[in-house]
Amino acid sequence: MNINKLTLIITLFLSFSLFACSSQTNNGSSTPSGVTSDARESSVSAASTVSKDEVPDKLLNHLKLSIPDSGYEIYSPNTVLGLDYRYGPSILLNDDGSLDAWFSSPSFNPSEFDWITHRHSNDNGKTWSNEAIVLCPTPNSLDALSACDPDVFFHDGYYYIGYTSTIDETFNGLCNSVFLARSQNPRGPYEKWNGSGWGGNPSPIIYYDGVSIGWGIGEPSFVIVDDTLYVYTTKDSYSDDYIRTKSTEVYTADIRNENWPGRLSYAGCATVRSDTTGDAEYIYSDCDSWDVAYIEENNMFLALCTNRRFTDDSCLLYYESRDGINYDRVAELNTNVVCGCHNAGLMSDKNGHIKKEDNIVIGYAYSGSESDEWGIWSTRIAPLTIEAVEEVPKGEEGLENLKLPITRPEAVAALWTTGVNTDRTIYQQTADGGVFYITYYRLNNNYTKSVVNSSEITFSDYDPEIISVSRNMIRAKAPGTTPVTISYHGFSRPISLCVLPEKLSDKPEITELFSPKTEYNISMTRPYAVAIRPDAIVSGSTLIEMNSETMVNYGIKIEVEDEEICTVREDAVITPVSPGDTVIKVSAPSGASYEIKVHVTK
């Protein structure tokens, strides 16, 4: 089956999406993408929050949000660059009242989409420190193409930063998953979750196991309440007959478990993000990623996003919840919101909480009223007030937003170091003691670079069995691939070094084959399409992710142990037949293979 042809007939049906969301929420025996059987056993009950029946009458109110003024622009795109933005801010309130914020920015490498930057403010967001690049993709890994959509919380001495990434190149950035990194300093250096611990090549904490034409799972938001960590993610995928489903999902974990990134449990579907029908009371179109906080005074969860994103009539939109899983739409915010807005961020403390005395701000990126250029966006910080009211507030519905243009400065007056980079991200050498020749650059806030001497670079997080480092010279030792973290005066980024056998095959062949998942969990009544997408190392060096077409090209064979439990279609989608357990074997002509369990429920 040709997936590209199928995309021509994809349609968006709200009724089906609602069914998809509700069936996932109600099917407690089913575990969705990226969650192992261990995670099912360690599921944390969401009932740790205050239930509605236990809340005093005075708290049985709705939240009313308002934006008193339009705030101030804190980032303007540079005229020198083709793409320039700082979107999706994650704004963290420190105990001393200062703010730390992380943003998505364009990368400096043609092979990478986005990097994550950091800034600090001591005056509630009016002025900010010099920007620093703090998180980049790890080349030749599962997050090779991007590090974007940051959300940060602090726990037990570490800043945890969740982000969106993918290795998919065939469809230019689809098949996203959620990844995680941590550091004891907000500016890094960060170490990434590798599936069982920290450091080295990253592994997703929530893996998208759908068909290759799906955007995937990403844009995380974190909140801790009573030792339960709530993780909110955007999901944009397809059913098994290729009807699009768009939702926001919730995962939970016990934050006291040091291995919580590998023990997340699916908790439910918080909302369906789809176009409304013609008789709806409001226009619900292309609602984007949620940023969630816990409002302590009201014992409620608040979710903020943008609606009708990028358009002239775009707005902010918010939801409320008592249990952190079941959310109700409240109202739009139009007054003092600049048009063309998208990817909003809601300030909260290190646990994702907002207290009564906090001076709350929000941030969002926007294109403004006079620009339709993709990737040319300003960033704005604005004040936010929250109060409790008896009735659902509707005063903002249908009001006009602000039609303001963005500004683009002609030149950067002052330059400062923002990060370190190299001339490439992946280097190869044969296993005969050859030297890796790497050029190192210092980056500045104008996205220009200058060469730095290797004597100023330090190296860490590499496999000493594969390479050796002496006097800032890197030599090949044995075949294999290792990430290497390079550091320069407090700035760092990962690169990839591949040591090849002395003799290479003329024809590319798969030398390793694996999957980020440990098992597939599929419900008979759940319409979500689960697809086999193996990851492969080709000729001992290059990591790729396969879709159904590339599997055919490489001669990949898929065998199901018990076809009375499930079968696999030509497009690699797993079709459940009856409840039970079986095993699927995926193998290459070279002999590389792996087996994965399948658990089918009613």
C-alpha cells in the first residue's frame, strides 16, 4: 500500500476524533505508545489531587483569566536571517522572584531544525540576560533532527527539560516523540535520558508508534502534585484506516521513583483538538500545544494554548480541570493579544504551580499583522490575572485581538557568545588509528561564527573503546559509533564520531536492527494505528528510521508468531485479531533482527 497516495484522501472528522479520544480514556487495560508493561504495573492514581466532592463550596468556581495590557516584545527577528524566532517559551519562577525561560530557536546546522536557548530575568520579564544555546540534537541518534518545544520543571536538584524531536527525514520532520534531558544548572550542560539512565544517545520517554505520515507526539508540559508527575503531550496521528486524530494526552508517574522517565503510564485524553461543527458556540480550529499549571488557591489545573494559530483572528484559549486529566474548555482571550500568535507559555514555579501572590506572566510567539512569512516571529511577554468566578466567563468570545506588526532590527549592536558548534555534526574515520579532523566555532547572537583552537575545547561522554583523546586529538580505535560532548567556556553540544571497519561493503547493508519500544499494547476497540517502524544502523555507521517503503527497499521481513492474535498489513500497521499475547520478529537479509512482544486487549 502506498502511504503517499493515502494522504491524498485523508479527511478530518470531529466525530471520529471524539470517539478515538474517549475510547482511549475509557480503556484502562490499554497502554498507548511508549509505555512498557512495567509502566502499567507502576501506574500512579490521578486521585491524589483534591476531588470535586471534597472542595469547599467557595472553591467550586471557574477560573477567569484576563490580560491587563499587551506587555512587551522581548525578541524581534533579525533581518540578516532567513528564519528567526524564539517560540514556545517555558517560563519558570524561582524562589527569589526571578525568571528562567527556555525557547525554541533556529539551528545553525543545515541538518538540524531547532535548538533550545535560555535567558534569565530579574524584573519579571521586562529585561533579560544574554541568550545561551543550551540543548542541541545528538547527531546519528533518535533525536538527530531537532530539540524544540521545551518545558522545564525542577525536582531534587535537577532541571528537567522535556522536548520534541525526531529522526525522520523521509517526510521532513514527522514521527516526533518526547525526549528528556536534565542538568543541575538552567544553562546546562544537559545529559539526556537514554532509556535506562542518563547520558549518551537519547531514547524517548514517550515514543510515537503510529504510521509514518503522522506528526507524532510532542510539545510536553509538566506539573507535579502530591508526588504525581503529570505529563501533557500533543498527539497528531491516524486511525488504522488513516483518518486523522488530534488530541492532548496525559501521562503520569511517581516522581519519587528515580527511574520515572521509564515508568510513565497513560492516564487519559484531556481534549480533542479538532475543528468544531457548524452549530458550535465557538470556533475551535487548530488549537495548539498546552502549557499547564496547578493553581494552588483553587486546587485546579489550568491549561493555556492558542487557537486559530498564525491567523489574523488568532487568540489564546484556556481550559480547567479538578483532577488533571478531565478538562473543560473555559473561554478565549482576545483583548491585548497580538494577532498571528502561537505556542504560548504559562509562568509557574519549579513544580508547575501558581500561587496567589505570584506576578503571573505569559509568553507567546507571533507573526503580527503585516507579515505572512513562515518562521519570522517575534516573542512577547504579557501580564496575566487569574480570579475565581461563579459562572463560565464568556466576555472575551468574539472580541478583536490586537493588529500590531512585528519589528525587525537592522543590526545587532552588541555581540556575545551564545554557543559552540562544529563544521559538521557526524564524522567518520576507519579503525586504523586515523585522526578525526574537526573545526570548532564560537557562535554569537548574530548567528555568525569564528574559529576557535582545539586547545580551548574539552571532550566528554564518549566511549573510550571506540575513540581515544589525547592533547585534544581524537583517534579511531575500534569500529563503532559514539556521541561526544564538546565544551567551550561553559557552552557545549554533542557530535557523533563513527569508526568504520577498514573494508566496507560496496552495497549498504543493515548491521543492526532495533526498536525504541519493548512491546506494543493494542486495544481491539481503539482506532489508533500502531505501525512497525524499525531503527537500523546501515554499514556500521548511519542510523535511519524505516517506514513501510524503506523496509521493502532493504528487504525487511516481518513475521508474526501467532496470527490469531494479530496480523501485519503491507503498510506495516499491526491489526489486532483477538485478545492475547504474541511476538513479532523483524529481520534483515544481513541477519540483523529483533523480536518485540505484542499485547492485545479487548
